[in-house]
Amino acid sequence: MKRITLGNLPGLNLKELGGMYLTIFGAIWLVLEPLGFFGVFPNAFSNLGLIGYALLLIVSFLIFVPISQVWRKVKLYRQELVTVVVVSSLEGITYEVKVPANLQVWDFVSLFIEYLEKGTQTDKVKAIRRLYSPVLNLRRNGESRAIDNSMSISEIGIEKDDVFFISGKPIEDNTIRFSISR
């Protein structure tokens, strides 16, 4: 059984980003200033002038970028996560997937298929995706039923022995995608 975690990474607002950057900048400043005061780097900033302060801003930014990505993942894991068992017939692997409880079924299916596209069966997954619309199915007590895409994962009422699988519904290509009117 392969264990993965899927979910839409939450965004960071401007206040969080600004606070994070200023914290990093301030922490670096608080390390360098006492070093100069106690003679480890005497007059380091005054000798470098504007270039030294620009370097401090750049180093702060270079540290800020990976820390902001880690913080987004921390925010994802702070959500209530639900474990879902999904069987992939393409790869023959059973996945134990942790997802946010409030994630919609359609988003879950899309994220899972995107994950499968990065695996060993990339070409098969892409070919199936072109011809079929994915449908999440629940197998409970030997019976299978399709799950409504507009439900959230928590609304399904997942039980201990539930197993999910994704099937495809043929895409009916009757829709008008482009029209010219006179």
C-alpha cells in the first residue's frame, strides 16, 4: 500500500507574506548587529554601505522563498485530514490517500489523476483522460456506487473497510464549443 497526501495548498495573504519576510530580515539583523558590536565583524555594514544592506535584503528574500513554501504545507497539514483507500487498476497499486475533509470529490479525483499522470502509466492515464470523464466510485460490502462530484469527502461518510476506485464515463462530444453568428 502506497501512502500519499493530496490537497490544494492554501495560499498566503499579503499580511502573512510581509510578516514572514520581516521576521526573517529582523532575525538576520539581530544576529549580525551584535557580531559587529562585539568586534567579530567590526563596522561590517558601515564598510559595505548600501551594498551591504542590499545584500541583507537579498539574503532575506532567498531564505523567505523556501520557508513560505514549507509554511503552506504546514497549513495544509493543520486541516482535518481524512484517509481514503483508492485502488488503481492501471498500476495495480492500492493507495492510502490523506486528503482534507472539506475537499470536494471532483477536486480529489482531479488531484489523484494528476498524481497518477506523474507515475509509470503516464501515457495510459492521459489517453483515458481525453476520452472519459472520471467518476469516483465507492465499494462497500461488495456493492459499488458512484459518488456525486459536488459532495465533499467528509459528506461521503467513509467507513473503515470502504475502498474507492475511479472509473470513466465516456465524454459525449455533442457540445458546441465555437459558433459564428451572422
